Amino acid sequence: MAPRREGEGEERAADERAGDPTRSTAARTSGGAGEGGEGNFGAAGSSAVRSLGRAFTRAIPPACQADPSWATLPPGSAGKARIVIDIDDAGHIASWRPEGEEPLARHLGNLAKRTIALLGSGTFAVARGAVTAGKQTLEVSAVIRAGAEDGETGAPADLAWRFEGGRGKASFAQPGGRVVEVVVQVVRTEVARGAPPG
């Protein structure tokens, strides 16, 4: 079975709702705060300011587990992409876009859309916990493998994530034993001119 992180109960609840990532933030935030006083995926009170890269990584498994596009891909590398997330001066996600002119592959575009939808109206920091306007560029790369190779059951409830030093890894299993592993790397952070550096 995939290892669990702190907030396991909250992630199980989010998994049950993964097929509908556009549910309201209130429905997605099940009460208490998580690690370091940070709230669940969306807002969890005015003081729930969270690292954008960490929150994005944590939200990937419950947001993307029910996406059928992963089942259409062969095992092995599923590509990579860079996305730019804009944060307004209140710390909320204002918009996102692919870096560059090329459109994202369907499964990677879905990953970005579903994950950002699950983050909802949360409050995020792009630099050292400070709430400022700015933007952050994340690189996501994915690999698909068969969980049975490692003796795993491939049960749909298998979710895992970790994030440290600007780099994260998230994974989820789908019916049939396919396991999707996603690496998230913070590649660039830009704080709006005139905002405190944090």
C-alpha cells in the first residue's frame, strides 16, 4: 500500500469527492488545519496561508485520481509541462496558463485544471509565507507504472504525497493497478513589484 502522510483522514474524504473537483471550497475543507497550521485544500480561516507548491502537490492525488485520461496512456513516461500560476494581492489564485505557446497534452492540462479547482479559494504564499501578489512557475512530470510490479493492490484509495525544498512528489492508483507518479518542481517565483519580498 502507498504510504500515508499527515491528514490521512482529510485526504480520504477528498478522494471520495475527486470525481467532482469543482465542488465548493466549504465542502472540501473538512474542519481542522493540517501540517504546520495550514488548512486543507481550500481556505480554512483567515490565517490559513499555505505554500503554493506544497498545496498543489498535496492536491494532485485526490483531484486527478478519477480522471480517465490517464487510462489511455501506455506505461512509462507521460511527459512534462510547465504551468504559471498567478496569485493576486489577497493570496488567491487569479489565473493559470501553460508556459510558452504550445498547448498542454490533455492529461497534463486536466491535471492543472483539476488540481487548481480543488485548491479553490485558498490563501497561498509564493515566497516565505508572505501574502503578496506574484506568480509561480511549476514544472510537472508524470510516469505511469503498474502497481502490481511492487506487490501493491492498486486500490483506488491509494494516495501519497511529499514536498520539501521546492520539490514534491505525488502518486495515486487507479482501478486495474495503474499507478501515476507526478513530480512537481518550483522553477521560478516572481513577487509583484512593490510587494514585500517575504
